[in-house]
Amino acid sequence: MNIDEELLNFIFDSFEECIVVVDENGIVTMMSNGYKEFLGCINPEGKHVTEVIPNTKLHIVAKTGLKEFGEIQEVNNHRIISIRVPIVLDGKLKGAIGKIMFKDLNNFKILSSKITNLEKELQYYKNELDSEKKAKYTFNSLMGKSIKFQEVVNFAQRAAKGDSSILITGESGTGKELLAQAIHNGSKRALKPFVKVNCAAIPAELFESEMFGYEEGAFTGAKKSGLKGKFEIANGGTILLDEIGDMPLSMQVKLLRVLQEREIMRVGGNEVININVRVIAATNKSLQELIEQEKFREDLYYRLNVIHLKLPSLRERAEDIELLADSLRVKLCNKYGIYSEGVSKEALEYLKNYDWPGNIRQLENVIERSINLLDTELLILPKHLPDKIVETKGKKHNIDNSDLKEAVDEMEKEIIVSILEKTKGNKNQTAKILGISRAGLYKKIKRLGLE
Ligand SMILES: Nc1ncnc2c1ncn2[C@@H]1O[C@H](COP(=O)(O)OP(=O)(O)OP(=O)(O)O)[C@@H](O)[C@H]1O
Ligand SMILES: [Mg+2]
């Protein structure tokens, strides 16, 4: 053995490396002491590698020159993972080196569980940064100057300073979530988490573990390390219980307990965890009606409804439509990189006359659609609006430029059509609702050209 080999062996042994070298014929030329011990083989040098290491492929790598990594191999009742690298000197294949990466997959398992834990930790920090736990909107993001809207905002701004539970109601798309985020950001909890829970989306059987967390092995399929529930994650901050009207009754009892005791216990755990969370609940349903139908607990309602913020529908704040349409246009044009200069007067007229069942969300969708339809135009025109919005213009009967009879006919037509729609075309019922005879209704239908 020359000095290089001696030095090499010293290096390998110092790190207890298991390394073997073969020549181009697969004959062992060198093996570290660690490997010899591992194999229980004293003099491997000069032997073909297959005689020394069962299931090896090192002689193949020495022939193909192709590196191999990560295959599991069975050696002396150990499941090992090795790496095999060809030795190429001066462009010629001279043999191959094998090295055991993991002498026993059990060690590998320890390592892999370490990696898994690190990944979990990483996920945890990622989650911490997750937008779900952050509220991005502030009171400045809330557009609207109408008195009705400003009243709610002012009240909300004062409420934000305190810790009382808040119930936000309002039709779909009126900005309940936006307001909840603004309240959190306007409160002393702003730097703590904001956690939103969609009560309608969590399956009943997972509700408890989602909300309160669980301990290791609490149920089959539970994560080994246990998991924090939403309340624990939100600790110090705000929890938004969205769609609270859809929370199952059985869960309402448990929620009520948390609100009363201000403490939780993880599923399968026995440690009491104190909870300091501001609760904001939101719904577009009438909780009072749900209480009457015995679908919502009255005691829970009173706990949540300490401060009630009722967002007006867009219909009730029609004077905000112009401002909203324009600020949504600017926001969306920036988002999509579209250039536009405004909403035309005529288009705005249509927007103002529409009744917006989907409120601001619907307005946002209409504006988004319109700016995508802009061709060479720089203004949003009536032709960019959906048919159903353009159709409703007649609603605010403008009789300045039509005679009275025409206006009355128009109105009559509209009323009859809307009742016919409601009764699904049933003329008997329609006539009854309108308080006229069947024959009378037929006459009108004919005269107004409604056939
Ligand atoms: N005052 C406002 N100014 C600007 N944009 C608003 C305003 N209110 C709501 N929006 C926008 O309208 C959309 C709907 O708002 P949000 O999701 O808060 O409504 P919601 O009341 O929670 O609706 P849902 O009942 O359907 O959950 C969002 O895209 C939001 O950005
Ligand atoms: Mg919402």
C-alpha cells in the first residue's frame, strides 16, 4: 500500500465511512476498514466484488460508467442505501467507487423523521406568514360616502378599539369580511393573527378538532404531533367566524362554552388552554329567523351579538355606486394592466338603476367583465354591460321625454311580466294577484304585445 492509499484509508476510517473501490473488471482494489467490519470480511482485495458484497452492482457501474444513487440493497440483514460512482481518469473508465450512504434504513428513518419535523416547522412558519392569518384590508380600503355606510363604518371604528364580540350581518357581497379585517387592523390586536373560519365549509365531524385542535393520537389519521386549532392559532388576535348561521347546532354548544369560559381543551387532551381572542361573527342569514326555526341557539346569539354591525345593501346606498364603480375600475385595471379612463354617463345610469342582488361583489364582477371587453374605447359604455343590467333601465320611469300613456303602458307591462314570471306563466294566478279578471288579463296581454 502506498502512502496515498494509507492516507485515504485513514480519512475513511476517521469518519467510519464504508467505501469500496473496484477496477474496470470489478475486482476490489481497496476497502475501508469500516466496510470490512460491516461485512465481516478481512481480505476483500483482489476478489471480485460480487463475492464480497451480495447484491452489488458496482462491477456494472465500472463497466457502464453510469452513476447510481439511492437504491435499497440488502447486505448482511441490513437494508442499506448506497451510491456508486464510476472512476474516470484521462477520459478512460478505470473502475468504480461504492459508498454506503445509510448503513441501516432505521438510521435513514431517523434522518427522514428529522427532515419531516423540519419540514413541519417550515410549514408552520410559512403558515404564520400565510395571508389567511393576516388581514390585508383597513378602514381606508372601505369605499363609500353614503350616510348609511359611513354610520356603520364609524360605529365599527369605535368598536374596533374594544374587545367585545361583534356580529356583522348584511347580504352576500356587501363587504362583511372586508369590514372584519378592517376592524382587526384597527384594533390593538393588529399585529397578532387574524384567523378566518368558514363555518359552512368544515364538516361537522371535523369541527371540534379544527376549532380546538387535537393531541397526538387523538383519533386514527391524527397527525403524530397533534395540531393547534383555529382558536389557539388566533390567540392574542381575532377570529372571524364566517357564515356563522351555518354552524351545526351541536357545535354551537361547544362554541358557546369557549366564549363563556375563554378556555379550550384540545381533542384527546386534558390540558386547559386559556384563550384571548376577539370574536367577530358574520352571516348573511337572519339569525333571528334561525332562532325561531330552532336552528340557532339564542344564548349563543346574545354572546355574539354584543355589538351588531349591519352592512347596507348596495341598493340602499345607490349614491355610492359611482364611487365604487370607479374605484373598482381603477383597482381592476391596475390588476390586469388594462388602460381605461372611466365609466360613461350612460353606463353609470344603468349601474345606478340596477338593484344589485349580489351587491359589491357583483358590481366588481360587472366592472371586471366590462374592462375586459374594452376594445379601442377608453370608457365603459352600456354595450360593455351584461344584458340584464341594460334591460332594467326602464325601471325608473323617465317620463320627461315620453307621454303619460306610454309611460303607464310601460309600467303596466313590467308589472304583468314580473307577476307572470313569479307564477311561472300561470294566468289564473296572475289575474288573481293583480285583482283583475282572467279575460281582463288576456286583453291587456294582447294590447301590450306580451304574447
Ligand atoms: N366598501 C367596499 N369598498 C370596496 N370594495 C368592497 C367594499 N365592500 C366590499 N368590497 C369588495 O366586494 C367583495 C365582497 O366583499 P366580502 O367578501 O367582504 O363580502 P361578504 O359580505 O363577506 O360576502 P359573502 O356574504 O358572500 O361572504 C370583495 O371583493 C371586496 O373587496
Ligand atoms: Mg364573506
